Amino acid sequence: MKEQKSNTFFGGAAILAISIAIVKVIGALYKIPLGRILGDVGFGHFNNAYAIYNLLLMVSTAGLPVAMSKTISEANALGRRNQVGRVFRVALITFIILGAISSLIMFVFAQQLADLQGDSLAAPAVRVMALSCFFVCTMSAYRGYAQGHSDMVPTAFSQVLEALTKLIVGLVLAWYILYLGFGSEFSAAGAIGGVTASGFVSLVYLMIRHHRRSRRRDREGSEDTPDSAGRILKTLLAIAIPITLSSSVVPITTYLDTVQVQNLLQSALGYSEELAVSLYGCYQKAVTIYNLPAAFMVSLTACIVPAVSAALTKKDTLGAGKIAESALRVGALLALPAGVGLAVLSAPIIQMLYPETNQEVASHCLFLLGIASIFVCMMLLCNAILQANGRAALPIWFIAISSAVKLLVNFVLVQLPAVGIKGAPMGTLVCFALVSVMELVAIKKVTPHPPRYLRVFVKPTIAAVIMGAAAWACYGLLAGHLGNTLSVAGAIVAGCVVYAVLVVVLRIVSRDDLALMPKGDKIAKLLRIKW
């Protein structure tokens, strides 16, 4: 029975991890062409509206779905079907109220919120985005209910459906509105319309699936007496509020970043609002690319927590330490070449994906963000390791401290005429490098058998540096004979081949490391790795 439950849990984690990775890739496919359609200014409007939406959404939904799934799962384990039904109804009403409040704030105060960011023309996009808060808040109740029954399929499928709808509707609306001759602010609002439509479609799917499944469950019947609505709400909030506080640090920082950077460009450097928003749009185009490597950490982090927790439950602290070390090494093996590749090929990649943008600004931002992406991946892995070791509060404090440092770096650098918008990615790099270092130090101190960092990082770093040099040299050789796109493709292929050879020659990974990856045993046999 235990094995079956474990398999169900790991299977659910795998389903969610795969869906999140797919959503991340679809998100990139959405934002890269969207950036070309909207231009730098329009992309700035789009991201300013998105920052407000993410902040309100995180405050509304970060903790309640987790609290709801936990409460429902506990009631299910006790066979309290009536309790499950009342928890869902209380949570659904709460989500509807929170969604309605968030939507009203965005719609009524759209102009004030846009002005606060230094982008008055983002108001139409903010208003169009408003209804998304209601849809996403409401669908969170249905996702939490399904997860409480250990059913991850509705969440996974709805996330992919949401991303695909956003991709299709958003791109079509953005292009068509520009085609009709409207300004970039209205085209950005059209792109946001895709987000709103995706929330509606996903909500309809979840509602239909829920009502079909709930009819079957209702036939089982139950005679338990559920808790009062007030008591259930109190229980949900007791679990949700700490999670919400911890999860809100990053979106709050992101929102403050948008406010701070654009206002500093205007107040300190005397830039016009349009120029400030345009430069911020350039920066966000680099951010879109920099976010990609982190998507590959999702499946790894989904496995770390249960694997380490299981080892600690068995009092196997040595085994838990080995799992953590393997996870960090595999993470470094994936993150280092991705980050180095983005850095050394930053200018060609920007030219390939965004030929119309400010090349000098965007490529410089991607160079710094490429390096930062390595630390973001390490942070995600370290978070999972600390959580599995019962130290979930530490990452919250580390991220809060580092976010404050990021805003300080922004404040100092963005005001310098020679730096300007280029100070924003430097703040991001400093932020996540600091988080990673603090978390690695914490892991060393709080875990009984901490990872050996020299074994984790030295060989992958050497291989990544050599790979980066090979990719850079290959691009230089090809650029004189082929177009930019073919030269980038050739450089990436050359880098991958060199890196793969170095991984085998330097014997960077072990069989235990590969066991954390899908089809790891088969890969180990193929590479004849026995240790």
C-alpha cells in the first residue's frame, strides 16, 4: 500500500513537472514572437501590465490552493466526504471574492497603477487583464480540489490548455490590432486579451471535469458531520497566509523593479516615458530568453523533495546527502552550459530572435542574465533541498534579503548615465548569486551529510567554459560565410557536441546522478557508467 501511494505521488509530481516544463516552452514561443510584433515599447506595456497581474494573483492564490488540497486530502483519508464538500464550497466562495476584489482593483485603478510604474499608456492592457484575476482565482479552487484527491491531471492539462490558448489568441489579437493601425498600447492590450481568454477556457474545462467527477463521488455517500464554514476558513487561512507571504517576495520585487527602473530612467536621466518604456521592453526581451533554463529544473526539483524526505524518514542521512549532491551535480550539468551559452552568444541570439530591437541594450542584458540563469537554477535546487530537510523558512529570508540588495543595486546603477537600463540585469545577477551562495552555505551547515561542492561544481564548470569557448569560436568562423541564424545553430550544435564529449571524458556524472533523470539507467548503460 505504501509503495502504491509513493508511486502515485511520484507519478503526480512527474505529471506536474512535465506540464510546467511544457508551459514554460509554450510561454517562450508566445513571448518571443510577441516581442517582435509589439516592438520594444509595446512589449514594455505588456510586461508592465503583467507585473501588476502577477502581484495581485500571487497575493490572492499563492497559499489557498495548497491549504485546500492539504485539508481535502486529510478529510479524504478519514473518509469524511461531507467535510470535503464543505471545504470545497468555502474555498470556492473565498476564491471568487478574492478574484472579484483583485479584478476590481485592476480595472478601477488601472490608470493609477500604470502611472505608478511610469507607463501611463499601459492602462488599457491593465484593464483587459483585470478579468483574468477572477478567472484564475476561481480555477485555483478546482485545481486545489483535484490535487487534494491526488489527481494532478486536471491541473496539468488546464495549464497546458491555458498556455496554448494564450499563445494562439494573444498573438492573433496583437497582430490584428496593429494591422488595423492602432497604437502599441492597444496591441499590448490585445496580447493581454489572450491571457484573459486562456483563463476563461481553462476555467470552463476545470468546471466541466469537476462536475462530472463529483457526481460519481457523490454516489458514494457519507454520514460525517462537517466543520462549520467559519472553522474551515480559519484552518485554510492559517495554512495559506505563511505560504502567501513567502511566495509573494518575488512578485513584489518584480513589481517594484518595474516601478523603480522606469521611474529612475525618467527622473534621474531625463528620459521620456516612451524611451524609458522602450528600454524596459528591450530588457524584458532578454528576460524572456533567460527564463528558459529554469524550466529544465522543474522535473529535478519535483523529485528532490520526496526523495530526500523519504531517505530522512528512514533515518538514512547519508543517502539523503548523496541524493542532494547528485541533484546539484545534475543541475549544474544542465544549468552551466545553458547559462554560458546564452552569455557567449547573447548578441547573435538577440539578433536572431529580435532583429528590430535595440541590439546593444538587449544583448548586454542577455549577457548578464545568461550568467544569472545559472544561479537561478542553483537557487531552485537549493530551495528544494532545504525544504526537504525541514528548513523551508530559510529560503524565504534569503530571497527577501537578496531582493532588497537587487533594488539597492538598481538604485545605484540605473541612475548612472553610462549604465542606465543595463543596471537592472546586474541587480538580477547580484540578487540570485547572493541567494545561491547563502543557500549553499546553509545546506553545508544544516544537513548531516552535506554535498561536496568541489565534486559538484569543478568539472561541470571546466566543461562549460570549454564549451562556451568552442561555441564562440565556431560562431566566429561561420559568421563570415553563413547567415546569423545558421551560424548560431552551428555554434549551438558544436557546443553541445564538445560538452557531451567532455562530460564522458571527464567522467562528470555517476550512475546515482543519472538515476535522478528520466531513462537514467539506460543512459548509464549506453555510456558504460558503472560507478
